[in-house]
Amino acid sequence: MSQDSPDIDAPRRSIGSRRNPDTEEAILAAAEAILDESGLAGFSIEAVARRARAGKPTIYRWWPDKTALLLAVYHRQKPAVVHADSGSTEEDVAQFFVHLMGHWGGSGAGEVFRYLVADAQSNPRTAETLSDYAAARRKQTGALFARGQARGELRDDIDPELAAELISALAWQRLLTGRTAITLDEARKIARQVVQGLRPGASRS
């Protein structure tokens, strides 16, 4: 396509600091498409701006850096339903693992999340963003364990968010070491070993 093609160079209208939904959608769709086609190696604000026909200042106003835009794409790709409610904490944990590992291993989402974790080691802004994200996820996954407490399935003295953090730590470790492939049987084994220690009658020492 020629350089003066309106499909590439005609800029979308911005409405200042207030987000234009059409422009926001175009930017996120362009970012997602670039990741799908070229991975992180081909991802840049410049490439997204060209594909979305949006100005770089608009992108930087809404997403202060490449990492913030990547996290927005990660949220966009995240499945709507993550936590099952089967009536069994063990089964809910197993299903959580299967779905999360499938999401990370079956799309570019795992590569993006690994990048975010790596960038957080040297970028304070990313570290803060990732910390806030992890805190929100602990609350969401903690609800899984809180339901087990309400059913009398788990001890009343456990901290649901701490239990969720243990699960997340294992998930992150598997992602960072390239072990996202998991069967439902293996996930159920993991869930059994985690949840058994949280049941009434388990040692509290």
C-alpha cells in the first residue's frame, strides 16, 4: 500500500484527554493484531499508531508507555469467566489452573505477562502497576476460598487472599519456567494438595 494511502495515514480525530471510544478501540485492536502477527519483537507504540491511524501523543496520553498499553491488551484478552463455582473448592482450584494455563499457553497472553514481570524488575511504574493488578487478582481468586469457608468446607481461620496468593505463585512460577501445559488430572492433584491443608481438622500449628 502506498505511503500516502488514506487507510494508513488519515489520522483519527482526538477529543483531548477524554477518550474517544472509537479511537481507543482502534488502538487496542491494532495493538492486539500486531502482537498476534509479530509478537513482542514487532510491538512498538510507533507500529500501533501507524496501524490504528492514531497520533502517538494520543496513545501516550492514555497509556504512558509501551508496558501500560501491553497490560491493557492483556486485560482485553482475558477470559470473561475465570473462576468456576462448582460447589467444591478443590474442583474450582483445578478449573482455575486449567483455564489460566490454557489462556497463557494458548495465546500471546503468556508472552505478554512474562514481559510485564521481567520489566517490573527494573521499571518502578511497571512494578506498581503489576502489584496493583496482583492485589486485584488476589481478591478475585480469594473469593473462591471464601466460598469454601461459607460452605464449611474450609477452616474459618484461613486467609482467603493468602490462599489465593499461594495458587498465583505456583501459576506464575510455571509461566516463567515455560510449563503452562497442564492436564485436568494434574490440576486436580495440585488442588488436592493445596486444599487438603485448609480443611477443618488439618493441623493449625
